[in-house]
Amino acid sequence: MTSLSTHVLDAVTGTPAAGIALEVTADGKPVATGVTDADGRARLAEDLAPGTYRLRFATGDWFAGAGRETFHPEVVVAFAVTPGRAHLHVPLLLSPFAYSTYRGS
């Protein structure tokens, strides 16, 4: 089984993005939820079976809570869990009008 974590950084302020709501789904069904901590990090799941998942970041709510405009009401990252991988890390670099992500370590 595979564990999953994330780390979100606000590219505009250069600080961790604390308080972003997260949801992991598979086949449209919830698998795990969480919220980024003060360091912008969250551990979301410890037992993901091989398959395709989606990690949803509630970026619109987070920006609205900070009184900032954004183009993206949410960011959804689809990823595959393959056999033999003990851990997946999905970082998100976020700004109001752009984002990037990659498979971290």
C-alpha cells in the first residue's frame, strides 16, 4: 500500500499555504480529506491501493478567505498509484493565476 502527502507553497508571498482544504477521491468516491497545516503540509492517506486518484485543493475558498482574487476555484491533480511505491508526495506551487505540481519525493 502507498501513503500520500502534499505541501503547498504560496508563490506570491513565498510562504506555506496553511488552511487549504484537501480531498482525495477514486472513481468519484471520497478516500481521504485533510487541511494543510501551518507549514502548508498534509499527510492524507496511508493505504492507497494501485489505481487512479484525484487530489483536490480548495484554492478558491482559501484565496477568498485571504481576501485575494483567484482564477482557479480549485486545483485537481490526477495521479496514478503503481504497485511497489511506498510513498507519493504531490507538491503544489500556487499563485492566484497559475499553479504547478510534480511528483515529489
